[in-house]
Amino acid sequence: MTIRHATETDLPAIVAIYNAAIPSRMATADLEPVSVESRLPWFKARSPSQRPLWVIEVEGVIAGWLSFQSFYGRPAYSKTAEISIYIAPGFHRCGLGRQLLAQAISESPSLGLKTLLCFIFAHNQPSLKLFETFGFQDWGHLPKVAEIDSVERDLVIMGLRITKPVV
């Protein structure tokens, strides 16, 4: 298992993993598959030194990814990032999300981050439990802000303040 910075040649695998999450209606508000071309600007906005995009490989196969996204796009929020984790269906429940999240928390100080946020549908219990395990707390609840297949869904905002490790 290896976690590394994504390259543009990884983008088809990243998009395939993302698109595989759409039918479950648990992890994304996209309702139709996205294209590699449509995700290219998103990919190019990632920066290994500030807002990285990592892939996790298992025996040479990209099994998941984690991205850091600037929060709200204004300078006062530069020390805050939203993180997203997606794992390929064949690798669910193998601990890859835990490994990615642990590294994200560990590397946040070197990325200049003090706060991590995630936005999770309230019905996505596996993701909520994963983030809770790492100390994320419920910082907000947005009732019925999404409609997926005629079902209104709540969104939970979870947050974690990053403290620098004692050296």
C-alpha cells in the first residue's frame, strides 16, 4: 500500500472511483457520472504543497483518493480545508480511508492548515463513523438541503482543529 501525490495520468482512475460512488447516493451530490475532461480544472487546482490530491495504491492499483479543497475561497479561510475521500468499491472496508485520513491529519500542519472540514450526507453512516473515529465533531446540520431521487437529504458538517504535534 502506497499513498502518493496524484499525477494527471491518474485522473481517469480518480474519476472512475468517484463515478462508482454516484449510484449509491451516499457520498456525492452528483447524480450523473462526470467526465475526465470536466474534472481537469479541479485536478489542476490541486497543489502538493497546499491543497494536495493523493491516491492510495494497493499492488499497483489505485484503490482510492483524498483531496484537500480550499474552503469558501476567501483569504481569511486559507488555514481551513475541506477534505474528501473516495474508495473504489472493491476496496471498501479495508482500512484505506483510515490510512488516508490519518495521513491528512498528520500532514495538515505542514500544509499550513489549522482546521479540516468535511461535508457528509447524514445517511452516510460509514463516513460519519470514520471521521468521528479521528476526533471530527458535528459542527453543523443542514436539514433537507439536497434532493436525490425525490428524497430530501440532510448534510452534516464535521470539523477538526489541528494541533501541532509536540516535538
